[in-house]
Amino acid sequence: MKLLEGKVALITGGSRGIGEALVRKFAEHGASVAFTYVSASSKERSEQLAAELGDQVRAYQSDAGDYNQAEMLVGQVVKDFGKLDILLNNAGITRDTLMLRMTEQQWDEVIQTNLKSVFNLTKHALKPMIRAGGSIINMSSVVGVFGQAGQANYAASKAGIIGFSKSIAKEYGSRGIRCNAVAPGFIETEMTAVLDDKTREGYLAAIPMKRLGSGDDVANTCIFLASEMGAYVSGQVISVCGALNC
């Protein structure tokens, strides 16, 4: 059963990892999908993904952390697809180091890409969504809930997303707009694929379900929140973490 037939979704950071899983899963469930990538090195990969999934999927080069680019992106997506029903703020980076070693640039880059991007896209997506309602899903992290040594910048950005999501849910619930945060735990991606055996074993030992999550585990949760199955779910933080730190 296709849960998103006739819906238009915008997904930031959709060229790889969890983002790619989101693009594939949303298209599988019938949505028309616009997704973004930032670097020129991701252009070919992103265009190949869009071509593989068909005419209902388009890739856009856009920096979600840039306010003006975000405004132009939303306008272009609405022009190309006619409307916007779902916004999924997934773009994110890490610049991990201990606080005494962290530079101002490392702090600013993470906050701009991970948190300011959520403000940028939500700000501009609200206007077309107010007409007919919609679902906004913001990608947080279990690190934003529990913290993590060496990731003060990342944890702050992801915790900020949670407070932001709850506030938007309260502000725009009366307009038919739902807003939720998803907090993944350790997910199998290209980054985790290069971990050495000792590090991987340490991760697995901390996870009661004894496996890393998959991109599809996260994407399936987002499908629920984006579809009518989650029609009365708003202002929530849903962890996808195999009971890690629950």
C-alpha cells in the first residue's frame, strides 16, 4: 500500500546515507520527491539517484544552511511540483572534537548546517503548507537527547531541533501542520562502514537489540509521520535506536 500517493515531499541532504534511504522510501510510497545535495562532488550521484527513481523525483543543488538559497529552493519546488505537503529537514554534518580543542569555525559550521537549516527551510515552507496543512519532520539524534563527549556542537544542534520542533507544532497545529523530530541512534551508513571491529563491537554492546539500525528503519518512521497514519502525532520526538539509552 502506498501511503503518500499524491503528496509532494522536500528532503534536504538526500544524496547519501539516511537521506538516500528517505528519498527511496518516500518515492516507493508514491510521493513526488525533491531532494537536495550541496557539493559538486555529489551532483552525479544525486542525478543518478533521481533518474533511477523516475520522473517524480528531482535533485536540486542547494545549501540548506543558507537562508536565501532555502527560500529559492522552496519557491522552485512549489513551482515545479505545484505544492508542498511534506518537509523533511535531514541535512547535517559533524565536526567532532573535545570542547577545549573545538574552534569557533567547527561550532559555527555545525550549528549553521544542522540547526539554522531547519529554521531556513521551515520558515519558507510554512507559507505554502498553511493553505492545506502538512507534515514537517526534523532529523535530530539520540545525541541531542543524552549528549555525547566530543560532540558538544552536534549535540547542541540536535537538541535545538527538538525544542524548535515542539514550538512549531504548538504554533501551527491549528493550521493543520504537524511537526515532529526523529532521533536516530547508531545507523549503518558509509561513515559507520569504515569503523574498525573494536569500535563496532563497542557500539553493539551498548545497543540492547545488538545491531546497528538501517536507513530504512529511520525512513519507515518518517513515512508514518508523513502519512495519514500519523495524523494525530505532533510535537513528539521518536527515537529510532534499538533501545539505546532508553
